[in-house]
Amino acid sequence: MLEDLSPLIAATAQWLTAAYPASGGALASALCEMQARQAVAVAAWLRYPTPMDAALVGMSGPGGSGRLDWVTGADGAGSGDPDTHAWRTWVDEVVASWAACLLTDPALAGRAVAALADDGRTAHPPVEFRRLLTPDERDSSAAALLRHPDLLGPVAALHRTQLLARLERDETLAA
């Protein structure tokens, strides 16, 4: 499944780390990117749960970063040379919003990873998503902007209701 969604995951994580960059050098950037990728992977797997869903988004494309750029005040970021910003067409607004929700709400992130584990998608969820679920001091420092609820609030609010409905549906089916 990861292979089918990898362009979407990579582009959406890149958008998040460009919009909410790390502070503190190369190690901080790497830690921030890992947290973004973990949140985006969880969100993408929840959003596109079947191989058919992944294939359809792969064929049609996820929609791009236009609205996200506008919401964060970065509209116009995609202007200029189209080749420089072609990756932005693979950004998925819903996945970015869900990832923002997971990055700013540890309890919600735990529910989301548990939903993936219940589906049998992950072999060792706590290990695979440690930086998302239990960031240490270095992780938190590196991703201070990426995990700041006030900064990510406008992005998270775009599709939070859909994420909550998706998780509630999964929890109802599991019960």
C-alpha cells in the first residue's frame, strides 16, 4: 500500500515541512520530516484504505496544495517555474488536514494508529509510529512549529470532522 501512495505521502509531508519548518539545523529537519511523514502515512492509509482507493487517487491525482497555500498565507508559492513546484500537484488537502490533526492531538493520533493496527496494516504500530505517538524532547523541539496547535489549527480544521467520523466508524465496527 505504501508504494501506491508514496508520491502523495512524500509531497504532502514535504508541503507540511515547508509550511512549518524545523528550527535547529539538519538533524532537526530530519526529525521534523520523520514526524510529518509518519502523520501523513497514517492519514493517507486511513483516507485511502483499499488498493482500489489508492489506485484511483493515483490515476486522478489528489488535487494539489492550492487551498492549503491560501489557508496558510502562502498563496502564490506555486507560481513561477512549473517544474520547480510540480510536486505540489501531489499534495492531498484532506491528508494534510488529517495529518495536522494527528500532529497536534496525541490522543487522536493514538486512535488513528490503533485503527490501522485493527485493519492489520501495521506490524508493530508503536514502533513504526513512535515519533508521531511519543515524540521525545528532541523530536518536540525539532517540530515545534509542525506540532503547534494554533499554527496548524486552520489546516486541521479543514477536514477534522471527516477524520473523526472515519475513526468513529472504525471503532463502531470493531466493537
